[in-house]
Amino acid sequence: MNAHRDIERPAPATGADPRPPSAVSSGVGFVGLAGLFAAIIIGRMTGANGPVASMLAVVACGVPMILWTIFVDKAWKNETTGLDWSRPLRPHDETRDISIAKLAGLWATWGIIAALYCICRWYWDGQYLFAMRMLAWSAPVLFVVSVPYIFWIDRRLAEPKDGAYMFGAWLTGERADIDREKLVEHFRSWAVKGFFTAFMISIVPGNWFEVLRWSADDIVSDPVALSRFLIALLFLVDVAFATVGYILTLRPLDAHIRSANPYTQGWVAALICYPPFILMNPGGPLDYHQNVGDWTLWLDGWPVALAIMGAILVVLTAIYSWATVAFGLRFSNLTHRGILTHGPYRWTRHPAYVSKNAFWWLATMPFIATSGSPVDMIRNTVLLAAVSGVYYWRAKTEEKHLMADPAYREYFDWMERNAPVPRFFAWVTGRKGRPGEMVPAE
């Protein structure tokens, strides 16, 4: 059994079909939540609602997860890290040239990403300005720290010649042993990291401010206010954990990227959900907000209905946020960083997509228009259905990528046999999931 699947053992099952083990323990997420909530409490007490304070909250979320991963889960011992602890460190003479080439490849990759940040002007406007400042401040530190880190880890890795080494070897003219597959995988992984890290850092301050701006009196003033505050809080949890995940792709934490999605359609399906390529923004081709109100408008005057709908939306947001917390240090779009089977992933393979789309349908009610126009009603309903279709497409491309891992195939088959959401969709479509057969994603 793969070592990375041995971190969390499922509870003994009453039947003969136990849930496959998860790559991440539940404890990682719990301690991350504790650190983040402590930062939120301190932030609210001190009024520290600035952008730098928001990044300190991300640190408060990430540090406990790092400590738990090292000292409790001992993930650095996992076979999937690629680290060989069975023998003493290799001598420097054996790995020095490899490390130099790897540093050259790594620094050149960072240089390419920095150049793209400069070329793509959306990175120098609005919320991205803060992300660019943070990355600029951290660049010298990363440059210095990378030297001892690379020289150390190459002495410990069973196979130190990874994609960064391949790129460095290509740059320095040592091209005899270039592994093109590793080189391409290197660029794919860093494309994911470069694109999404900047985006996540850029949206942390706004979510942080949204939580800290509420006074205690405002929060308890009515059910709608309480719902909006809790939804904002849960979105901050999601953003903080995701930011930690994109930053800490480190082998000693077993949080490195095993592979990035190799399918073009997977990249297209994901990128059209994020700026600057997003299609759902106001004025975009999938903008379903033409003369749309929201749940508070349509249920105004019905306090019980408002409270119930607010509670439902909070629960859906909680599931969405929980789906990110379950990753611990490992959240990332378009990548494989270990197979999760715990938390909401025991009910559905795509809890974030299911809960997010259900939230949008209930919160906006696109089939009702403030204009009263049936054209707007039809248009908004069809476009939101198209948005949900995009997320179905994303789910299928992700599954296609992960099916290369036997651990995911085992998880997929177990879900088809046991999980409520896949079984419901199999019943609706009249199909029975068979081991190894893909049925429509939930």
C-alpha cells in the first residue's frame, strides 16, 4: 500500500467494505482552524483589519499545520516525499553539481514567472497590487533560503534529478540526460503555482476586512446579518487555507505537487472560472445577474423563511469551506497532491463544486427577475445552468487526471458503492457504478 495513503486510517467498518485511507489527517485542518480563529479574535479585538494583518492570519493558519504535519503525522517519513531516510546524507561532492543545476533551473523559473507578472498588466491593478508587493518582498528571502534548502534536500532525495534540475541542465548545456517529461511537468506545476498563488494572496485582504468590519451588535441584529457574517467568515477560512496550500508545496511536508493536470481541457475549464479569464463576471458571456435580486429581496417580509434560507446558505458555505480545510496544507487547483477520502469527500467526490453551485442557485434565484421580464428569467437560468455545466466539466477533467493514480481509482470505486451523492446520481441516471467505470460526476 502506498505510504501516502497510510496517514489516516478509516474507522473500522461494520461491513466488509471499509473506506480507503486518506492522504491527509483530520488533525491538520483542525489545528489550522484553531490558529486562524485565534488570529481573527485578536484581529477583531485590536482592529487590525489591514492587508498585512490578513497575511499574518494566513501565517497563523499555516504554522500549526506545519508543526502538526512534522511532529504528529510525521509526513516527512512518507515514501511519497521521495526522501530517503534509510541511509546517511550523501556527501556534498556527490550532489553539488546537481544542486547547482537545480538552483539555476529554479531561479530561472522564478524569473520567467516574474517577467510574466510584469508583462500581464492586470497584475498591477486593483487587488493584485498587494499580491505583487508581497511577492516582491518575499523574493530576496526565497532566493537566499533556496540555497541551503536545495543543497540539503538533494543529499536526502532518492532521485534528486527532478524537473528543476532538468531545466537547469538544459540552461547550462548539460543536455545528455534531459527527461522531457519531467521538464514539462516542472513547467506545468509552476504555472499552477505562479498563477494561483498571486490570485489567492490578492483576495485575502478583502475577505479579512469583510469579517473584521462587522460589529457584535450588527452580527446579532437579525438572522440575515448573522448569515452574512458567517458566510464571510467561512469564505475567509477557505481563502486562508487555499493560500497556505499554494505556498507550501514542499517535499519534507509531503505537500509537493505529484503531477499537474496534463489535459488542455482541464486547464481551460479551470481558468475560465478565475480572472482575468473568468466568464462569469459582470458583463461576461456567462453573467447570469441581469436584473437578478437575491434571497433577501425575494423573501423580504417572511422572517422565518429568511432565517431558514440563511441557515441553508451557511451550511452550504460550510461544506464548501470544509472541502478546502480537509486538504490541510495541500489545497491546489489542477494538481494531484495526495488522495483525500475523509471529511466531505466521504459523501461526494466534489463537495466544493456541489455546495458552491447549490449556493448560487438558492442565493440568486435566477428564474425570478426584478424586471419581471421572461427574457431575463430564461437568460439568467440558462446561463447559471451553463456555469454549473462548467463545474461539471471541471470535475470530469480532474477525475481524468487523478485516475492515473491507483489510490484514486480505489477511492472512486468505493464511492460508487457507498457514498450517498454518487449513488443518488447513479439512481437518477439509471446506471450502476461498476469498479473502474466512470459514471456522471456529482
